[in-house]
Amino acid sequence: MRAQETVEAAVPLPRRVLARAAAGAFAIAAALTPATAALGADQERAEPDVSGPGYSANQIAAIESVGAALEPGSERALTHQDAAFIKARFDRVALGAGDALIVAAANGTETRRYGAGDVVDGALRALSVEGDTAVIELRDDPADGITPTARLASYARGLNEAELDSRPAAAQPSPESVCGRDDSEHAACYKETDPEAYDASRSVARLIIDDQFYCTAWLAEGGNRLLTNNHCFDTDELAKATEVQFGYECLECTGGDTATPIKVTGDDVLATDYTYDFTLFTVADYDAIAHLPHLPIDTGQAATGEKVFIAGHPGGRPLRIAAVTDESGRARPAAAQCRVSDNTWNGRGWRTDLAYLCDTEGGSSGSPVVSRETGAVVGLHHLGGCPNSAVRMDLVYPMISPYLKYDF
């Protein structure tokens, strides 16, 4: 049996420094010895320290402690220079019926309003906003007779490209692997040339688990039903602490700017299994994603030699599709499409997997393996080693089919 991927604990990070700028904006120092540069009377930025702590292989963000009370009617900017995203956590939250906690991106592309119904035991975990600044406002509605309170307890700041590149390689044998050169490409590369693969990729989401770690998931047939790996998460608690992002992809085939994703929060785990390494779960705001394609599941076993492709978020980065393979470095002819090399490969169980040489990395866990012949999902990617492998969906389907047909 080959090595299996585990979600490791993040390397502990030092407490960062919170400073208050002249007009009350938050300024976060991102360095161990912060050196701040004023950007005007209402905001400061911190210069990053390249000698800062390391990150674990499966980490996509770092948690920074704050502990700053918000004042009703105040608007504050939370900035961490070069962060890919900001994801705020609040505690000591009390909101009246008309009060609100607003978290917005500095460029105005994302604005979310949280009310009393979003508060659980005095705490609130906001969805992320893209970029290095989140604008936070505590709004008071005097008519409800309650003065709102909230404290910015901490925030997750998405690792920038240099920090992502600094992460160590996964322990060998790698849980997920690039076989030869990396032949996966940005999903946008397939939009015109392979619309079947691109359309299927729209069903695929990046997961940010407990604000720090990452995996992939996808929308399955049957409505509000998503699949990922058991080793990504397996409890309601972690599902509710997971952000699910659809459409996090580069706008161009060459990379560069990314689309603003649709973001929802995980909700309930309906079924999960260690040996078959799957978790079936729901999201809290299904209406926001109901219009996206839902992938059918192939109830039959894929054949050895069957052509497949994989859409996922390797390394937690923008959506990529692996559809061809160089097969150990050879030039890439049209015939070198990804194929199932063994349909009874050993995974966490005996003959539970499909094997292939499609390129994957950490973060690809939970990606759908889609058959070119049926357009349906034949495997749930979870392991590497060249060949890489996926749990067979013909074995998973009997365990999840009741949840696909009925609400529980």
C-alpha cells in the first residue's frame, strides 16, 4: 500500500503586531521585526520580512492574531501586504436584528453583510476577500435597541506566490505527483479547444479548510451534494470551517489575473469513509452555486486504457486541467492523452483504485477523474507515486447513492 496524504499541522507562526493608524485604520505588520511605511493619514502597510517562518507543505494561509474591538459606525481597513486574500474571524459578537458586520474587498468587487443569524456562540467566521486588504464596518441600527459589539480576533492571510513557492515538498513518496514534466494547464486553455473538459471544470471548487489548508471538491449529481476526500475533512465541525470557492481560475491560458470566485461555506457531512477516502457534504448557501454544472457519476468500473482527465487545484492555485501526459519525458503527441493504466490498483484498500499518469500535486486531493467516453466521474483522486490514483466511483457510489436521491 502506498503512502496516503494527511493534513499536517501548520508550523506555528509568531504573533504579529497590530498598530492603529491616525484615522483608526488597522495596520498589520507582517514581519517579525516590522518596518512600516505610511501610505497616508488613514492607513499603514508593513514591509514583509523574507526571513520569516516557513510554511507546511499543505498550507495556503497563515493565521495572524489581532484582538481589536470594533466601534459601531467605524470603517477600518485591515491590510497585510502582498496577501493573496484576507479572511477575518470575529469574537465577542452581539448584533441586533437590524445591525450588521460588513466585510468588503478594497476594490469593491466583494461585499458581504453578516447579521445576527450568522453569529454562533458569539463568533463569526467571514468568507475571504481577494487581495491584501479587507474593509470592515460595524453598522448599528438604533431602531433595534441593541448596541452592536464585535472584536476582530484574528485573520488568515493567503500566502503570496513567493511564500507558496517556499513551501517544502511533501514527504516522499509524494502523496500526489507530477509524472515527468507537468503537462497540466490552466483551465482557460481548454475553453475553446476542449469545451467538454472546460465545462466539467466549472463543477470543481477549491477548498480552504479551517482557514489554512487546501483541497479540491466538486458538485455531484443530486443537488446540494459535493465530494472531496476523507483525508481533507470528515466532520461537520470542519465542514462548517471550510470555504468552498468555484471559478477560482486564471482569465487567460498564460496565467496572470484570476476571476473572483463564487464563495460559500461548507455545512453538513452526509457520509464519509476512510478506506474509500471520500466525504460527501453540503454547503450552506446552495442557491449561489445551483446554476453550476453538476457532474454525473459513472456506476460502472472504468476500463484499463480508458481516456480520462482531471480538473483540480494543485498546490491550492488557480484551476488546472490534466488531460495529457508526456509518459516519462517523451514528446507529447495527440495519442498521449491521460488513460487509466490499471483499474484494480491498491489504494487505502485492496483493488480500490484506478491508476494513471495524469499530473497532480498536493491540493489535487478530491478532484474528479472524468471519463472521456461517458463524461461521468469514474474516480476520486487521492494518491500519488506515478502512477497516481483515484478511488473507484463504482465502489463509492453504493455508499452515497441514498444521499444523492433523497434529503436527510
